[in-house]
Amino acid sequence: MIRHIVMFSLIATDEAQKDADVAAVRSRLEALVGVIPGLQSIIFERDLGLVANHLDAVLVSEHDDNDALETYQAHEAHRSAAEFIGTVTGPGRAVVDYIV
């Protein structure tokens, strides 16, 4: 199994808007489970905000294998969600994929 982790900064500066953006992203991503083959689970959560310089949110998804991760990344439903995510996140992001 491959775990895919992506950390994001959010564009919004208002706390209520950040919460709304995270909820909107979460609903789009959670809808992908059962739609994209090999996608086992996905979560999207906001950082607690307790430490300065943390990124704002994290996506953690699990995939059957690397082929399933590639299928996820290329799938139209993911690309649509990613397009929306791009409207609420800034350029700062970090990605890690590893075998579980």
C-alpha cells in the first residue's frame, strides 16, 4: 500500500473562511473514495494552528499500490477536485509518498 501525503497553505487569512475552504475541499476529496479504483481512503484536515510556520492543511490518502496512485492522480474526478483545491491553496505545499 502507498500512503500519499500533501500539505498545503491556504490563501484565506480569515479563520472562518479557512474552515469553509477546508470543509469544501474535504467534501470533494471524500467523494472520490469508491469512484477511483485503488483509492482505499482519503482525509483532509486543517492544522491545529498551535505552532507558527506550520502549513494549514493536510491530505492523506492510501492507495493499493503505485499504479493505483498514478490512476488516482490522472483520474478526471481527482483532476476536478485538484482544480478546486488550486483556487483555495497557495504555492506552498509539500508531498511525500511512501510504502506502508
